[in-house]
Amino acid sequence: MEMGYSEIVIDEHYTVRLNENYNAIIRDEKPAFILRGSNKNIYNKIFDFEAKADSIEMEKDFISIDFTISTKRYKDFNLDDLKVKIGYRVYDFSHTGNACNLKLNYDDIDIGGKSTGIFLFFEDERGLRFKKKFLSMDGPRDLEEEYMVYTSEIKNHNGHSIYIYETFRGYLNLVSREVNNTDRPFERKKIEWAYKRYVYDCEHGRNKPSVLLYEKFCAKYEESARFVFEKLIDDGCKNVFFVLDKKSEYYRDVPRKYRKFILNKNSLRHYYEFFNARAFIASETFFHAIEVTNSNSLIRMRQNWNDYYYFFLQHGVSYAFALKDRSAFKKGSGFTDNSFIVVSSEKEARHFVEQAKFDRADLIKSGMPKFDHAIQNDDADKILIMPTTRFFEYSTIMDDAESSTYYNFSKRIIESVPDELKDKIVFIPHPLVNRIMKRTDLERYMSEETKYDRLLQDTKLLITDYSSISFDAFYRGCNVVFAWMEKDMCIERLGMDLMLDDDNSFADIAYDYETLSELILKNYNSEHSEENSKRFKEIVEFDDSRNTERFVEYIYDTNAFPQKAKKADIADAEVSDIPDRPYVRKKPIEPNLKVSYNGKKLIRSIDFDVRYLNNKSIGTASVEITGKGIYHGKKVVDFNIKQNIRRCKFEIDGNDVSVTYKDEPLVENEDYSVEVLTDYECVDINKIRIEGIGKFAGRKNMLIDLKSEK
């Protein structure tokens, strides 16, 4: 069914067809690009403006960025129409010709989270935008493992560290966050010393690679990493350490037998083992191993070495927010090829495969180790209220908490609890805003206890909007109520969708406060319903208290623990078929490999090395795979390099395609195949894919204007 679209003329060369699902950009009367309807960055495909920083000065009250705007096609464009967008705010800048300057007052910064990109920005009266990241002084570049990226001077302003840093791709990000310990000059010296000592030890064969475990901010000892750590120590594993802040309230919870394997956060040994680790096992992302949003380029560089395993135990089951909207959770973004993720079911695994681009072999279906120790006390009677954070109003909460939607949403939930149960309320705000909420009248409902495990042990009913802690609570035996009165607003502002809905939710859902009050009373006085238990079991399959054991069995058969793993011949490894590759003049062809052994994913540079042979010309090429660590021997795999279909000439008449190579016509289904995609009919566009076969390889995608046929 045709949905219709509006058509807007941009200039003499460009027209745009706007539809709620897709936007089509027509260049010189031929379809050129398709964008999703929610993405209005139309001008990104039209403008060629590039903003490149020349210098950055951190002044007393403001940041001064000198930058140059370059363009080839729009030299007469009025630069007054361009702005700079950082976080939630748009800023004017001054310029003389293409030489520009932005003065950004520290008090004007509003980035929502801890860091954000700096963008050159334009928006016309129809809401069509241009938004492109600033290049650093040395950007752009290919990813270089050893490149020491730029970090500006760090300014302390109103208890926040403010600075600008360069990404490894050569773009600029602005940071405004609480002060990190590693912002201090002395700590930066310690990190540099630890790194140099690590390099020295490697060069002289003195280092013994370690395994490093940690939880949120290296400040907790109650999540899955704790229980894996204790299991590893109990099994006699060597060079295994858990990083924990000595000031943490959890420090005294470490049983005595494990304390000698604790590394104090920010100690020299901590920094050294961060560089020395062959494996990181954590319930949080990689940089929690030191500090999140770290200003030190040596620490940020460490992530790119890829000479380690990263086993992500997860903080909570990932089946609340849709992963397609969470860039940090996508493979190739927050997670590289050396990452493994623990999941609790095939349903959760499919979520990662379908929405976050993971291979099934990246996922370890063992269940979350912390669930082995998740209990609910027999006398549990508390009503735990835990709304998730709202990054989009972080600054509002900081400035005037009681005017924020977060505060008012939380307060109305508390007011919805029946009077006879009010004394059972425990309100736990998100950690980012916990301190601020204590300054409001909601403090009287807040507990001094902040350890989630202990709180949940005494909880009978959890009320949240969509926190992943709901899975932990339900697993223990708590009932859960989802408060979705403001769901649509939050989901839109957060730019994310939920996986949970009316059809698969394992908890009752309230869409208004009157219903919430009724559901609180109902769920406080009842057990899990049969339907909710069935739905929960589809997402969390295991309930046998063997999650830790299953996970440890998996990692014991890797190079993370070579002393426990069985030796294996790499010749017996499975290598996925390498598709025919198109020839590219003067460029060696080096296809990525997917290598596994008995179904277990192997990691390049950890489990094997590769060498390519005869890969610079058309014909048969080879990859020589050499095992490392527990893998010995070699395996050779051949692949074909063929003529590149993209070097052909294509002509389109309606839906008919003709292809010629050096004036010789090619034969469909012998030299190439054509696949017609109809995803874009709502804007009168078809997409076809021409793929080389036979003597040809590669593919070319083309857009066909259906409107011209009518």
C-alpha cells in the first residue's frame, strides 16, 4: 500500500521526497540516497562542509576553539547560517572568511551525559538538518593502535572536569563530568610509569599476563564478577585479581581468603595489571576497569590493542531496551571481535544477533553468575521503587531537581502506594542522581543501604519503569510492576525503543496512576502468576544455580587460562567459507576470518595469527592460519579473487538492467545476478543489488526511480 510522500526542492540539483518511513534524495533527477524517516540529516548528503580545529585553549571561564570550515561546492554559502551543536544546545560562532572561532562558556554547557561530540550544524525552516563532527587538529585518520591522541588541559569548574579530547578516528569530543581521580597530575604520572614498566617487562620477558575482574567503577563487590572471581581463586587459578576501591563500602565484604588477590583501585599495581591483562572479566564496560570517560590517552589506547579477551558478564539481562538504539552495545562500537557476552537464553541471544550485529559465537549462554546467589528473605516486605535515569534532563536535575520530570514521576509513584503500605517504601534513585534526590523531600523514603543485593533480599515488590533490575527481582521471587505512565515521552527523548510490551512482559503494567495503585495492592499480596512466570522463563532460561559453573567451564577452555585448557591443533579448527572477493587494483585482499574450534569462537592475535599469500591479483589466494597458545600447528584456506563487478558499466531501463565489461555484454545469471528490493516504494524508489558471479565478484547497489515510469 502506497503511503505517499511530500516533495521538496532544495536547489537546482537536489530534491527530497519525505515520508514517515524513508526519505529519498534525488540528485540531478536520479535517486542518490535513501535515509530513514526519523533521520532528517538530509543536508549531510548534500553539503560538503568540513570543520577542522586549528587550536583549542581552555581559558578561565570559557573554551576557545579556532577552526576552519572548508567546502568545494558551497563557497558562496553564508556561514552565519551554520552553527555549532554540542549536546542539547546550539551556539553561534564568529568568523572572518573561513577562519572561525567558538567561545563556549563553561556555564553554558548542557550535554546531558558525560561526553558528546562537537558538531557543525545547520537546520532549515523545514527541519532538515546538517550535522557533522568536528575534525581534530590531526584528523581524520585510520585507527592507529599506538597513536597518542590529543587531550586538552582539564579545567575544574563547579566540581566538574571539563576538557576536549580527540578520538582515535580524529574527531573532537567535549567532556563535562565529575572529577576523576586520574585527572590529577600525580595519577597521570603513575599511569605513565606503570605503562613504561609493563613495556620494559614485555621486552625482557618478565611479565606474566593476568586476568582482571571488576564491577561498576571498581567500587562494587556484589555482581557476577565477584562470584566468578571467587570461583577462580577456589580453583587455584594464578595471577587472577579483582580491582576494588579501598574506600568502597564493599571492601569489608571481601572474605578473608580472597583479600590478597584484591588490587586497590588507582594503585601502581592496578595500573600495571590493566596493561598486562590477557583477559578482562566484568559486569560493566571496558573502561570501568579504571574510570569511565577517562582523560588519559594511554588508558584509552589500551582498548585498541585487541590482545586480550573481554568477557562481559552484563550488569542486567539485556531485554528491556532495544539494542538497535544503543550504539555502545553494538559489535564494532562498544564491543570488538575479542568480546564475549554472557546471555541467559536463546531469546536474549537472538536480540544481540538481530539488533546488535553479533555472531551467535560471540555469546555465551550460561546465565548470569550473580543469579546463583540471588535470594529473597522469608520475611521480605519492602516495596522498592527504582526509576531508571533520564539523561535528557541531567542538567535540570542538577540545577533544580524538583522541577524535573524524574523527581515528579518518582513522587507520584510514591503517592500511589496505598496508605497502609507507605511504611514499606524504599526509594532508590539512579546512582547518577542519588545524591541530588537526597536534597529533596523524597529523602525520607531513601535507605542508607545502597547495596542492591541486600535491598532485593528484603523486597517483596519492585516498581520500576524499565530497569533491568526487574529481572533480578523477579528471579528471586519478587513481583514486579512496570510504571509506564511517561513511557512514550521518555522513549522519544531517549531515542530508544523497548523490547518489553503488553504481549511479552513478565510483570503487570500501569499506564496511569490510579491503575498503578491497584496493581501495587494486587501484586503485594500475591505470588507470581503462571503467565508471568512462563514469559520470564523465555528470557531467563536457567534456574539451577549453575550459571557460574557454566561460565567458568567455558573460559577454562581458552587462552585466558592456558594452564587449564586442552591443547588443540589449529588444523582441526572450522573456518567459515570466504566468499569470492573482487579485485581492487594495487590493494592486497585480506578478508576477515571467522575461526572456531568445537563451536567456540577463536580470536585473531590471541588464538591465531594469519598470513596472506598470492592476494594481490586475480586468481586463487590463500590464508595461512598459525595457532597460538593452546592452539598449535597451521591451517591453510584458499579463496578466489575475481574481476570486480563494480568496474562494469550499468544501464537501467525501468526494472531491466544491462551490464557490460569492456564493451562486452555480460549474461545475467552467468556473470551477475539481480535482486530487486522493494523497501522504498513509499517514496517511489526501488533498490536493486547487482552481484557478480562466475568470473566476477563484488556487488553494486543502485536506486531506481519508479516515478519516472509512471
